[in-house]
Amino acid sequence: MRTLVIGDIHGGLKALIQLLDKVKITENDRLVFLGDYVDGWSESRQVIDFLIALSQKHNCVFIRGNHDVWCQEWLMNGIINKIWFLHGGKSTIQSYQDIDFLTKEKHCEFFKNMKDYFVDENNNLFIHAGFSSMHGPEKEYYASNFSWDRTLWEMALTMDRRIKKDSLSYPKRLLLYNEIYIGHTPTLHYNIDIPMQGCNVWNIDTGAGFYGKLTCIDVETKAFWQSDVVQTFYPNEKGRNK
């Protein structure tokens, strides 16, 4: 069984379909999606439709991202977060125009059932952003850190590689898990368009919501696949680009 991890999609359904075709998923694979399914390109609602259908045929784990939290608040309570609206929410709202009641209910249930994080049988952690508790996410005081925290990634990225794991100065958070897989912070911020590794943390958000590609990585082999630049599927749109 392969465990395949997919980065932030941000409404890019066409890129997702192309990516999964390249990966050639089978019924034995486990697909772990790291969140931020919506906000960016014009097919956010269609992405959710696709993922719901996919989960009926394949073993899927859906992690909750910060954009998904915003979208869920709007779907369930009609709350339009002003920051969300400016950072992709507008295109998501437009994609939901004329949605029928039963489909909306199905989507609300999908968002409700997303996981804050997932730990597999090999003690690998999958989480959208991070956590701050040195005892792990199950001891996290602020649940919003699961979808918002960037300190875990920044710490892992800037760690001195010469510091050994048995050192008192080695971050206790990183010792809790074999490997940690995150999204949330596009690798494009570092002028890199492929997955990045810092210590035992892997960042799979390769900027699909902006001018990057959508990525899937095999946890065991570290082989990875990428879509074309997502913007090429939506040439008349800006996505999350300013």
C-alpha cells in the first residue's frame, strides 16, 4: 500500500485530475490530502464534489486547512470573513452559485468530517500547518494552530543540521514523529517549486493556488509527481496571485 500525500489544491480541479492520472492511483493506495481544497481558481465547489466521489472508491484522509475553515463557516452560518473574501473566498462563493440544498448539505458534512491531523501506523504526522505544544497536537491549547501555525516549518527549515537528535537543544516537537507532512506555506516563497524538507518535516505545498504546481509525494519512496503549472489550466484567471 502506498501512502500518497497531496498538497494544497485551491480550487484547481483540472490540475488535480491531471495529477492523479499521472500518479495512477489504485484501490490499495491511501490518499492523504493536506487541506486548502478551496479558494483560488474557479472550481472550488467542483473540487469538493470530486473529492466526495473519490472517497467513495478510495481510502482518503482529508485534513482541514485554514481556507476550509473559512469556507465551512460561510456554508454553515453564512459568515463571510473579510480576509477570506480577499484571499480566494470570492471565487469560492461564485463557484457555489445555484447550488441545490442537498448538495450544500453534503458539502457541509464533508467539511465537518475533515480531520485536524492524522497519524499513520508508522508514526508519521499529517497536518495542514503545524502545532506549538511540545507534547504534540493532541495537547495543543489553540486548535487554530493546526491550520495556521508556521513556526513548526520555520523551525525545521532553519535548524542547524549539525545538531544531533540527542542534543538538549534539538526541538522536542520534531522528536515526536518519524516524519511530518505539511502544506500551508508555499515553497514558492523560497523560489522552489518542488517539495521541501527541513529536518524530518516535508512541505508539499508547491504553490498551486498561485503560479506553482500541484504535488503528490509517496511517503515511503519520496518519489513525487506534479501537475502542470495550475494557472495554465485557467489562463483567464489570477487564482490567488495579486
